[in-house]
Amino acid sequence: MVIGTMKKRVLVCLTGASGAIYGVRLLRALKEKGHEVHLIVSKWGEETLKYETGLTEKELGKEADFIYGETDLAAGPASGSFLIDAMVVVPCTMKTLAGIAHGYADNLIARAADCSLKERRKLIIVPRESPLNLIHIRNMATVTEAGAIVIPASPAFWAKPKTIEELVDSVVERILSHIGVDQDSAVWTGDD
């Protein structure tokens, strides 16, 4: 199902930045809630995924509804007529951010992001880099001005997380909120 229905169609893209767990947890949260997930994992995203989580692209791909190769510019997400409710690049490398910010659509992730921006669809960028230089900051400003939402992978501590997964999920829940997916977790109320 697509735009305007309860079930969302979401394109999740993992690039080579550290923090592959964010993409894995997002994909699983979306699937658990009954949404349709399309997946792209970049070449270096696959390396990081294997190194940080022990999962291969093929294994993670089995959890998605559809998976596309990073170089397949004939795949559905390369076209503005391919309807999605949201696209999330999580984690997003500074290289991918730069490509999106400057319209350099040399792979399927950057091309799908370009389509999301030109079609005025929700595009969420989750950068995972520190410290940031001025070029990174300007590229984040550029994608924001173009209509994307930048959600840095900065976990919240107000819920007193006890595990890495709880920390990661605080970022995933923020992403889900911006996609328009209901979360099961508590929100900040200011009460203990």
C-alpha cells in the first residue's frame, strides 16, 4: 500500500557510516508494525553491517519486502513515479549526504533521494559523524532547505536506557514519528 493508507511503504537505505544497528532496528520496527519495507544497502554499508552486527546484506534483505542493488539505476526507486511514503538514509555517510545535497545521483540511494526531493516526498537523513566540519553542516543545511529532515543519530537519555538497543531505539522512535508511524514507547512528559 502507498501514500494515504495506514500501511506505509518505506525505503530504508544503509550506507557505510558506523551505526548499522540504526538501520536494522528501523527495518525491524517497520516490519513489526506491518509496513512495507524496501531496502538498499551500499557496498560500504554492507561491510559496516557485517562488521558491526554480524549480518550480511542478504540476511537483512530477507527481512525486507524488496531489496535493490546500489548500482541498479533501473530499479523502481530510481523513478519519481515509484510511490513511497518515506525514504530514510540510516546511517548516512557524509559522502552520501554530499551527493544528495548537490544532486549527484551516481547510485540508487542518491537517485532515490533525488526523486524524493523532486516529488516532495518525505526524506529523512540520519547522519552518523562526529565531529562535523563546515562542509558537513552546510550539506545538512542544503538538504534541509530542499525539504529533507535531518535527524542526527543522537540518542536520548531521559528514558534512562539500560541497553544499547534502548539507546538506538530512541533514535528509531524519532524516525518513526517523522514518518508518521505510531510508536509504542512513552514520550517525554516532564514527569518522572
